[in-house]
Amino acid sequence: MATEKLTAMEAGAPSSTAKRAKVGSNPSANTSAIARIGRDMKQGIDFILHHAALLFVILAMAAGIFVLGCFAPLIAVYVRDSLHASTRAFGIVAAMIGLGMLIGINGLNTFGKSFRIPCRSTADSAASPSASSSSRCFRTSGRPSSAT
């Protein structure tokens, strides 16, 4: 017996316009669901590719995960073969790596807050219809600063 469920796109629609889809009763309905997932994935990838800041963050995180994935197994080999140390020394080295990451990210956060994002001039605001007429300067911490 097929059960009725609201599809994801119809869940946000008003109840009068929502249609019920029978799940598991029609193979073509599953194919269209797969096609919708593919279309959503394509839209998501296009969104990421057309927003430089988001693309940078995702690529930087991917690179960091790749480096840590390569580094983690090799540190055990380094401690064992090059340092000729015990498992206790490996534990200390691994803890120091984590401590270095914590100190480094907090240092970068403090350092990054000292930078100022440039103000948008009135000429830029007039040229761009999407810009607000009362543009203000913001620091990276999100607190407004006085416009100069």
C-alpha cells in the first residue's frame, strides 16, 4: 500500500495548493524526485561558484581537510622512525598540534578584527541600484564605525 506524503517543494506551499504524491507506487515519481535532487544540486553548485567569498571558504576548508588528512598518519611515522620516541611522546606531539591550532585560530581572529572594510562611496552607491543610499562602514566584528 502506497503512503501519501507532501513533497519537499510543496511543504512550503499553502495548503490549498499542495498536492499529495504517492511514495513508492510509481517508479516515474521516483525518477522525477531524482531529477529534482539533481536540479537542486546544480543550483547549489552554481550559487557557490558565483559567490567568490563562499567559494573561497569552501576551497580553503577542503584544502585544510586534505592537508590534515595527509598530515595525521605521517606524524605517527615521524615520531616513531625519526624521533625514535614512545607512544607517550606521540601523545604529547598530537596534543601540541591541537594546542597550536587553537592558539593559531584565536590569533588570526584577533589579527583579522584589526582590518577595516573600506566604505562604499556615494558615487558607488549611485551607480549600483542594489546599494543602499545610507551605506556605512563596518569592521569585521560587525560593529558599525563612523564613516569618513
